[in-house]
Amino acid sequence: MNFVLLFLHVVGATIWTGGHIVLSLVILPRVLRENSLDQLLCFESAYEKIGIPALFIQIISGFLLAHRMVPDFTNWFDFSNPVGQILVLKIILLLLTIAVAMDARLRILPNLCEDNLKPMARHIIAVTLLSILFIFTGVSFRTGWGY
């Protein structure tokens, strides 16, 4: 069961992070250069169909993996335990991702137009960086980096 959960988690991370890297490094520069909201919305509408389910798979599998690794939820926040430190970091990254996404959904997207693409670009870059940090911390579970 751990193998299946880890596999799903890694596939979800690949889709989520890979999509955001493509968006940040390929699509976004063209959108900003050409001031093309349509290109951004076209990518987002196609990517959301697999990106959002991938994120949910990551969240669910991540919590299940964490529970299998540290069954007692209170120990997830034990800073004397290196695994607890990584779990807390992953939870913080998740909360930051949710905060950036909610800010974009509630504040940026309702007013998004060609004239204000830069605030959306900053949100895209932030989510991309957070997703890369997720992978970095996830790899540290398997490699022992940091402990």
C-alpha cells in the first residue's frame, strides 16, 4: 500500500509541478510579451482538468503517507523529530499554496484583463516555486537530507 500511495503522490507532484514549470517558463513569458490573456486562459482551462485532480491526489496521498510514517498526529508537530520538521514544512507549504490560490481566485481573477496580467504572473511564479519546494522537501523524506 505504501508503494501505491507513494506512486500516486509522485505522479501528482509530477503533473502539478511540471504543469506549473511549463506555465511559468514557456506560456507566461509569451503571455506577458504579447499581452495575451487568451493564451493564459486557454492553458489554464486545459491544465486545470488534470492539475487540480493531481493536487488533490497529492494532498490525500500525502496525508495518508504521513499517517503511515507517523501514526500519532500530535507527533507530526514534534520539532525534535526530523520527520516532524519535514511534515510541518510540507503543511506550511500547503497552507501557503492555498493562500496564494485563494488570493488569486478571489482578488486577481475577477478583475483579470490584459492590463493587469502582472499580478497574476506573480501568483503563478509563487505557486511554481512552492511546488518545487514541495518536491525538495518530499525528496528529503527518502534521502534523509537535513537529518
